[in-house]
Amino acid sequence: MKALELKVPPVVVVAIAVGCMWAVSVISPKINFAIPRVAWFSAGIAVVGVCIAILGVLQFRVAETTVDPRVPEQSTNLVVSGVYRHSRNPMYLGFFLTLCAWGLYLGSVISLLFLPVFIVYMNRFQIVPEERFMHDQFGEVYDKYRSEVRRWI
């Protein structure tokens, strides 16, 4: 399982989840649900998710460090300001909210089951390896940050 650590770009994981969520909503229409004005509600959640993810990327750009999680050794600065004061992983949180919006829009009970799968995958194959590296790279400064700011929210 260690072979999957930091190998698949998170955007690809999101794209796979989007496709799988859509596929199961088509395959299992009998257990779908309907929410009035779901398009507006979903769009609102998606906009929030995209904004949070973009704020995370912009904060990395300001700090002049890499946004590519597959190469943590290129991390030159520990980013703890802006949106990173509230979440250690705002980009992943933004992706998650966008997937929530997609699942609600689809109205598929089964597609929503991909949400915990996404969190488990991201925790195991992205976040835990990143945290190991950040500890090795930034030591006590990162440990203090990790003790003060939650992983997701």
C-alpha cells in the first residue's frame, strides 16, 4: 500500500470520484433522492469548496512553495497563514466540499458513499505521508502548527 503514497495527483483522485459518483447515480436510479432547488444549493457548496481550494493554492504561491503534493521535498516554506490558520489541508477540504456538492446534485445515496472513501484515501495516501515529510522538514515548528490547527476543519 505504501506504493500509492503521494503517487496519484489529488485532482486525479477527485476526477475519478466524480466519474464513479456519476456512474453509480446512473446505475442505481431507484435509490436516488430529490432536493428542491438542488442546483442552487449544490452550486453554493461547490463555490465555497472551489474558493477554499483556490485560497490554499494562492497562499502557497505567496509563500513561493510547491503546490504539487507528489514532491514534498520541494516544499521550501511552511504555510501557516491565511486559510491555513483554520485547516492544514484547505485544498483537500475544498475538493471534498465540491464532491459533496456533486453528490447532492446527483441526488444519489450511493454516490454519497464516495465521500468517506475520498477522506480515507486522502488521509492514508496523501496527508499522512505529507505530514511525515513536514515533520522531518520543519520539525518542532510543524509539530506546534499541527497541534494548533486541525487536519480538515
